[in-house]
Amino acid sequence: MCNLKGGIFAEAKTLMPGGVSSPVRAFKSVGGDPVVFDHVKGAYAWDVDGNKYIDYVGTWGPAIIGHADDTVLGKIKETMEKVTPLCACGTSFGAPGVLENELAKMVIDAVPSVEMVRFTNSGTEACMGMIRLIRAYTNREK
């Protein structure tokens, strides 16, 4: 287990309840302190003391092909540096963009039953959108 060099976890406990952003990672009920990670690559994660771990979590899905995949990083770099009349630098604008359309087409093409998509930032936002859709479909206010 990581000895938390530099007091990283001690400092975290002064900044966040239990020293973590998620109660699941607090470790209080099971004893001990959580591992404090420094970096990740592929299927591996290293803690601040240099110990190497296999990452079986994969960020709960988003890192399904591994962390910091060279192909993905290359495409991100290419996208960030790209400037055209229809596509400025960046990956996400919080507003409509050409890349958002491309992603929507990919999802629609990949799932035969999907005709349109809406991207959200959280499960809560997705659920709220679904509630609005159901209310509109059923013609109900509540």
C-alpha cells in the first residue's frame, strides 16, 4: 500500500470530506488509506511511491482501450491543432460544432434503433432529459 509521500492524502483530508471526491474511495469503513495515484498508461497505474498496479477498473468504462493510448492521444493532438473554416481548434465547446455532428452520426450508425441522440455530461442530466421526453410524450406535467 502506498505510504503517501509528501502528505498528499493528509492534505486531501483538509480539502475534501474523507480526503476523496467519492465516499466509495474513503476507506474509512474498511480501514487504511486509499492509494494515491500519480500516472497511468495502458492497463497500468502507478502510485506516488512508484508502485505499479494493473488497472481493472478502467475508469468505469471510458478507458476501455487503456489509459493514454498513443493512437487516441495522436488523434486528440491532431484535432487540437486543426483549424479549418468549419472546425476550429478544440475538442468540446459546450455549443454546437462539426465534431459533435460526426460523433452523433457514429452513434446513430452503430445502433440501428437510434434515430437521434443527445449528449449529456452526467447520468443526472441524462435522466432529467429522459423525464422531459416522457412528460412530453405522455402530455403530462408531472
